[in-house]
Amino acid sequence: MPGPPPRHRLHLLGPVRLLDPEGKDAGLPLTKSLAVLLYLALASTPPTRDELATLLWPGSAPGRARASLRQALFQLRQQLGEPIFERDDPVVLAHDRLEVDLVELRNDLAAGDLSSALDRWEGAPFEGFHLPEVPEFERWLAATRRDLEDRFGTELALEGARHRSEGRLEEAFLWLRHARRVQPELLTRHLDLADAYLEAREFEEAAAALRGARLRFDEDPGALARIQEFEGRIEAVRRGLPLTSFDAGAGLRLEFTGRTEEFSLLARRWRRVRDGA
């Protein structure tokens, strides 16, 4: 009985690269051919040839754009083998011949397997891959990156909030650090971690979290004002002012799209644990 077909692997988390079935770099350059493969691997609906040509060759006449697309598809067939496409128009990938780490991470999140998702995370999606001459594709890349980071970061922060609400602060620190690693450009992730450390009276760790935030948001006056406010809170608690003197959960400004009721319950439980109720 024949075994499974050989599979290439497309890495989109961290630096973009294509590996052959033996795990070696396949040598596909960071050009529009790779952009075609990337888009086909992630698009929710298989695109037509006209749609692909318009997306990636917007400045070319239609005939020239389609010719460029044919060349890109030919290069992919040469690189990955003739059976890499199941259909020609719309263009459909043979997914049994290509593994994609970002798709696997999405599946982990759908299954609620955060540990496996973390194992796959090698950095922000599409690192180092840009096509500045194709603004619509760049916007699609940015939206895809943002959606994944928002979803993953939110799930990690929610897991941290759950452990925190149950009084398991060490576990909460771990999950909140993961959330910050996935979404370092979101100030909330830094403040959530600092707030959890403050609850545990780990003042130096809380201050370190804020120092990291200051370095990242040093040109954002609004963010710096929030950080300064939080630094004042740390000093006040260090001097003996009770946490209950502050707005309960002020550091828990988590964006849980579609999860508001669930998080509200967790926040209430956390406040009861914090206040000794």
C-alpha cells in the first residue's frame, strides 16, 4: 500500500521559508511566487486566476498580469511537484502535499490546545516578507497577522485571568507572559502582567514589566501616561496602601471579542479572591 505523498512545509510564523520533504530549505525566493503560495495556503475561499493576477500584479495590464501569474504557478509546480494544485481555476492547493504551521496553529486554537499553539509560535507571522509594490497584498498580510495575534493573545490572556481568578498566581504569570510575547505591541498585555505581579506584592517584577513597556512605547504619550499612572500605583502599594484603594481590575483591560460575559465572570471571581471574600 503506497504511503502518504511527500509534503513540503511552509513556515509562516517568524521568518517565512519553504522546506522540502527532507526538512531542507527548498530555495524558493521571497518573491511573488511565494506570495501566491502563501495566499493560496491561507485564503478562506480559493481565488480565481483573475483575482490572483489582479491582487499581485495590480499595475500590469490584465493580459500581462495573467502571464506573470502563469509563470509563478509554473515555478511552484517545478518546486513542489506537479500535483501541488487540485484545480486550475479557481486555483486550489492540494493540502495533503503542503503543511503550513500557521494553519496548524489556527487548528490548535480551535481545539483549545494552547500548549501546542505555543510550541508552534516562532514569532510574528510573515517576518521579513514584504511586497511594498503590492499594497493590497500588504494590507491582507497585516490583517491576517493582526487577526491571528489578537485571537492567540486573547486566549492566552484569558487563560492567565482564569488562573488569577482562582488564586494560582504563578500559573497566571506564565500565561500572561506568553500573551505579552504574542502581542508585545499591545500595552494592555504589559499592564496585565504588571497588575498580576502587583497583586502578589512582587514589586520588582511589576516594575520590570513596566520598564519593558516604557522601552517599547517610548514615543506614545498616551501609553506613557498610563505606564506612569501604574508606576504610581506600585509605589503606593509598596508604601502600604491596599489594592482595594484602586479601581478593581484596572490592569485587566482585556479585549475578548465575543467573550465579554465569560471574562466578566472571571474578573468578578478574581476580585473576590483578591479582596479575601
